[in-house]
Amino acid sequence: MFPRNARPPDMRSNITATGDKFACRLRRVLLALASSLPLGGCAVVPDAAWPTHHDREVCATYDLDGARGIDLPYSSSDFTIYGLVVFPLPARESFSSGRRELEFAPGTKEVTVRCRYRVYGREDSPTRLFPGAKNVTTLDLSHADKH
């Protein structure tokens, strides 16, 4: 057991006792100067350029006449979906081969899809992205935020 009056050692007096005070102060000043020097590697910054992209919002309407589902795209390395709203809600959703498959309850006649997305480096037709839609309305949002 440790005695009740035990105190931890005073490290400052141990450090200055082993060397002189001038050397200790000099070490602190040199350390402060070295840490304040700018590094050359941090001064090189790439140009602030974004890859070519197109922002769009699409409203697509599907007639399900006998069909139970529709195919929709999903996000990938060159295609980002910011928002997707489907009405009515699907009964089942699955993902395969770069597509999102939605199945609806029997008796569903019409489905409306609103999707806001960004396409990088390529121009893709909204009718190709939303196949089978009877009506596709597109709003190009690329002009709103030029980078």
C-alpha cells in the first residue's frame, strides 16, 4: 500500500534538474518555431473543377395494364439519385443488374415517379433511364448551379 501522504513526483523539477534551464527553454523555442513553419506540400492544391455533369428532375407516369412492376435506375459511380418518390408505394422492391425493380399490388393501374438525379460525364436520355413510361417530363437543373 501507498502511504496516505504520497504525492506524484513533480515532473517539471525532474526535467530541469537533469539539464540546465537555458537548454530546456531553447528546446521549447526551437520546437515552437519548427511547428509554425509552412510545409511546401500543403501549398499545392488542384484546380477547383467539377466533372461534367447534368442535374435533372423527372416526372414519369406508367400505365401498368396487366403488368405488376416497373424498372427504375439506382445510384452508381456515374449516376446519383438525390430523391425518388413513387406513388402509390410499391408492394416489393428488389435490385439486380443496375436496375431497381418495383412490384405493385394487383389492381394498380397507374404509377407516378418523381426522381431528382445527377449524371456524370455522359448524356443520358430520361426516356432511356425510365423505360416503359407513357409520359416523361424533364426539368434540366444544370444551369442552376454552375461550378
